Amino acid sequence: MGAFLLDRYDRRRAPRLLLLVFASGLALTGLTAAALSLVVGQRITDTAVIAVASADKSLSQNFVTQNISAADMAPDTPQARVDAIQEQLAALVASNAGLLRVKVHAPDGTILFSDLPSLRGKVFSVDDELGDALRGQASSRLTQEFGTEEQDLKAAGATSAVEEYLPIKGADNKVEAVFEVYRDAGPVLAAIGDAQRAVILIVAIATAILSILLYVVFRAAQSRLDNQTEQLVEASKRDALTGLLNHGSVVAVLSEQVEAARNAGTGAVGVALVDVDNFKLLNDTYSHGAGDFTLLEVSRLLRAELSQASVLGRFGPDEFLVVAPPDCAHDLEPAIERLRERLAELSLEFGRYERLPVTVSAGVAYFPEHGEAVTELLSQATVALVGAKASGGNGVEVAGQPVDERLVSERSSFDVLQGLVIAVDNKDRYTKRHSDDVARYALFLAERIDLDPELLPTLHLAGLLHDVGKIGIPDTILRKPGPLTPEEYDVVKQHVALGDMIVRDLPNIELVRGGVRHHHERWDGHGYLDRLIGEEIPVIARILAIGDAFSAMTTTRPYRKALSVEEALRRLTDAAGSQLDPTLALAFVEGIETAPDAPLPGQQVRPLPPLILTPPKIKPIRQVA
């Protein structure tokens, strides 16, 4: 829910934020352009005024040098001389484009000469600029205000002027006069306007380009933010290791599917809890890296076998939840069976250890058959999963599925021996399958050596019960997916003694006891527990030892994948005379290789023959060349 609200918040806020940034950027660019235009205009104005003043200063200095002497500055200068100078000033104004007016002030501010003769002798107020010039400091300014003495200029169409006050100094560097010059500012202002327009145009073009770039950048940023938000929201729904939907997300999908099916009123929704068998033992034995790799492989194969419409999520540390909508719910159980077949072909190998098998157990439930609510469906699937794992895993159970009819039949006619067989089955399915195979191989070998037929039911029973003591071995040892420690192996060795204790009180069961207790004795005397040697080992135990070894090698165990029949027979041959009775071992190998009815791994076991509790006389074993 938090991720959903964050998603909505980001999607609502992000566009507004980017739009605000974009608008702020454009506004700032516009303000910058206006300020730049003003600054540039002012700088150009100042520069132009200074340049004009500098030129006019030289002009005035030359004029004074050529046309006015010190005597001309006296108040009593003859009128003729005054008129001549003023005519020269008028000619100067006429001959210089843009020059509007020239006035020559005496040190007291009186106008001595002007291109406008009527101004001679007048004294106007000494303003700051004139005062600065009289003190030797030239000044100039751009003005659009004309005094009363320049109204004729305004009437002539002048709107602005550069007003200049240029001091004229004598040989002693004393100000002898001040030239006041009015120059038409139109060209200057036109140049300033052109410059400002150019600045504005350049800034406008730059602003347009910047706007396009900002638009592109912000669009890309928005797109990236949207993608990152989607990725964050999606990541919050996913398991970090497998990339599948996590617990909460897959349960939410299940809720949606159940609600949709309920509203539609037709179709079933399938739910399967798939658990990796012995996962904790795998982690503890080979580290979490091995466990993670196993989870990835199982999730990959499971996804490949499920229908496209099915939804797969990681439900727990070693559990996956499959949600099958109505259009593919019928394929849920077949898909899990296909997964188990694919896993049978999969081998894991970590370092120098044996190739390990991977198996899963699954509990399946359907809406509305097994529950109307999501919690009820998950509970039913969990109960079914517990049942599937009860006998060592690698099983599939559907919620409410009837108990296996064979077990019902066996329990209905329950007796002690059948109860022991069922106890082995309930403890560990592998042990039960292994015991069935050992009994089958033992019967095959017994027929090859012409063992007394009356002994066959007892041999069969001994095969079924030879590992009954394993019901007392802890699961952490019995199902460990790796080599046992010496201490753990010592615990496993005790299963023959425990099995002997379990069956010893049954009536007339001595032959079975011999097989149960001594099937791990070795021909060379290095077996356990009693270290019997050669023919000291009961014949039933020697027969069972061969069937036990062949079954162990050709059956997938938690710690090792099954070997091929050829490899197992080669190893049996190598063990003849050391671990195994050589006569019996070679007879078994020859029989498996040549007999048309030879029992091979995976075949069904024969029905249990009638039990004969009275020990029969054992015939001699036929020698095998």
C-alpha cells in the first residue's frame, strides 16, 4: 500500500515540479535578457558619449588654437572681432554633421561667443556640469531636456542631444574658457537601439534554443522519473533473488482471481504450494549460495512448465505459490508433475561432492471446492503440503484427497508386520521404495541360486523390514544432502541394532532378525555391528546386502543422484570377495545382465507372499562359476 501511495504521489507531483522548474527557467532567462539589454544599452550610451566628447574636445581645442586668442576673451573685445569669431562658430556648426550648438563661456560663466549671436553676454545659472568644467573637469551627458536658450533646437526637431562641457586651458594649465557643445544624439540613440535590439534578438534566439533544450531535458527527466518510479514500485512487488512476485503480491493476485471467479460464477481457481524438499539441510550443508542456486533452478523450471496465464510467486524461504486462473486450473497438477519429471533430470554439484538430486513436494487446493476465502484455500493447500512431505517429500497431494486405497486396505487388516512396513513408509518414502526394491532383488537372487522356495516369503519380509530401524534415525541425518560426519555415521550404524530390537519379539522371526541385524556385515569382516566374516554372516543377510547395495546405487538419494545400472554392476563386481559374498554377487550380476525377467530399477515389486513363521530347512547354495 505504501508503494502504491508513493507511486500516486510521485506521478501527481513530478509533472508539476518539472513544469515549475521549466517556467522558472524561462522567466529567469527573460529577466536576464531584459537586464542584459539595459546594461548593454547603458554601456553603449556611456561609451558613445565619451567617444563624442573626446572628439569634440579635440575639435574645440583646435578651434580655439586657430581662431581665438587670449585677447579675445576680454569683455571689451571689439564687436567686429566678436562677430568674426561667432561667424566661424556658425561655420563650424554647419560644417560638422550633428553639431547643434556651440557656446564659449568665460571663467565667470558669461557667454562670450556662440553660433547663435543673441546669446553673447548672457549669464545663466552655473549648474554642476558647467561648474566642473570651470574647475578643469570635462563632463558630458545624454539629455532630452533643452533649456530656454536651446528652444530653437527643439523647435527644429531635435529631441535629444549630447551636452558637453569642455574646459579650454592656457599655457599655465588654467581654465581660460569652457566650450559648451550640443550634439545631436539621434545617431547615438539609433546605434544604442540597434545594439539593444541585437542583444534582445540574440538572447531571444538563445532563449528559444534553451527552451527547446529544457523541454527535451525535462521530458527525458520526466520519462526517466516515471520509469524509475515504475521500477521502484515493481521492485517492491518482486522477490530480490528470483525476480518472482513476493509473498504479498502473489497473495494479492490470488485474491483478485478468487474475487473475479466468484463474480463470474463459473470456473475454478487452482492454488499450489510448492516446497523444495530438504532445503534447510541443503543450506546448512553447502551454504546459502547453494540454496539460492537451487531456488533459481526450481523457479526457472516451474515457470517453464506452468501455463502462460498462471502466476508464480515466492511464498516463503523455500516455497513457491502458483495461482492458476479458471482457464488453466485444469493444467495445474499436470504442470507440477512435469516439474517433478524435469527435476529428476536435474543434478546439482557443489565442489567435489556427489551430484545431488532436487525434489519438491506440493499441496494443491481449488476454489470453490476446498474453500471460499483466500485464507481457507491457503490453509487447505498447506495441510495438503504437510501430507505430501510427511513421508520424505517428492510427493503431490490435493486437499481432501482420499488416503491411498492400498494403505486403507493394509490398515484395515492391520497386524504387527504390516504395521512395521507402513511405519517405514510413513517415516520416509525413499526408505520404503528402497526396501521394496531390496526385497525384489533378494527374491530374484534367491531364485538364481535355487534357495528353498519355502524361504522366499521370509526373505521377502526381511527385505521389506531390513531398514525398519531407520524410523529411529533423526531426519537431519537420514535426509542430509551431503557426506555424513563420523559421528553421524555412527548414529546411522545403529539402525541395524534398533531394527533387530523392533522385530525380535515377533514369533518365529529369527531368520528375519538375521537379515535385519546383519545385512551391513562385510564378507571380509569389516562391516557392522558384529564384524562377522564370510559364512558367519546369515545367508539371508548376505543376499540382502547385495540387493541393498544395488538398490542404494541405482536409486536417487538425498546426497547423490542414481548411478547407471552398468556402473552399479561394475561396482558390485569390484566388491565381490571384499564387501560381498563373491558367489552371490557374481550370480546377481550375471542374472541382471542376462536374465530376460531381470528386475531393473523402477519396476513394480511383486505382491508379498504369504508369511511362513516356521523356519524352513535351508538348501545348499548352488555354486556359480
